[in-house]
Amino acid sequence: MNYPLTMTGRITFNPDQCGGRPCIRGMRVRVKDVLDLLAAGVPQTEILEDYPYLEAEDIAACLHYAAAEADHPVLVAQ
């Protein structure tokens, strides 16, 4: 799958870390963790304050990743 340039190197997969789930830049911060915070209404500024090792581009990459994962073809049996 081709992801936007902002995701290059930001979303990583390691089978030995977090069960192989997508993480941010090899850290033990899962994409899902960031998406859950955003879905709960936590402002990006607060996330960046609580996780000072994250960057705004990391949050954007999580959103791009989620959008790309949700955009898949649906096959309908006939």
C-alpha cells in the first residue's frame, strides 16, 4: 500500500514489539493509542504535552494511516 510522504518512517511494524501492531517511529506508542486519544476528544496539543517525544507529524501520520486502512475495496458476492 502506498502511504503519503508524511508516513514514511513514522509508522513502523516490528513483530517483537507491541505484538507487531503499527507503532510510531519504533517506539512503544501504538497508532491505536494516539487514535483512541483523538477519538476521546483529547486535543493534539495535550497529546504532545503528555508525550513529549511525539511530534505533530507523528499524529498526522496516525491519521493518514487510519484513513488508508479504512479505504479498501468491498467485495459483494452475487
